[in-house]
Amino acid sequence: MDNKYQKDAKVFKALSDPNRLMIMEMLQSAERCACEILEDLHIGQSTLSHHMKILCDSGLVGSRRDGKWMYYSIDKEGCDVAKKLLDEITSQKENVTVGGRRCEC
């Protein structure tokens, strides 16, 4: 499978979980410490780490360490890429070929 598709799929994987959608909503207003996210979601540290890894790997969220705490924020550039991706794959195109050839059925 093409590397581009694997990278693009990470964006949709990141947005396919209710907890991750809630995290994205929490980050809309400001950067949040992991401890705040934990408290609001009522999940364990390992579960949060898993969700944050997926969000960060997708490019939608950025992180920074300050002492022992991690802080997370929406990555505007990554979100712009995701918006563009969704627009590209949902736009109809004229004269599209399948697998590089036109269907002759």
C-alpha cells in the first residue's frame, strides 16, 4: 500500500474515537496539561497516552514537555492539512480512471 495512504489514514484513525474527539474539543480553547485531560475524561494514564500518541502521530495535535508534565494543543498546520485531505477525497472529479485505466464494462 502506498505510504501516502497510510499517512492519510492516520488522520481518520485519530478522529474515529469518541475520546479523541472529546480531547480535540478540549483543546479548542487552549493548550491543556495531560493531568487536566485525565481529570475531565476519567480515563487512566496509559489510555490517555495511547490516545495522545495517535493524535500526535496524525499531526492534529502537538505536544511539549514542561518538567514532568506534557502539554497538548491543536496543531493548526496539521489540521489545515487534514481539512485539505478531506476536501480532496470527497470532491468529485471528471474522467476519473480506476487503477490508471478506464473501465470498459
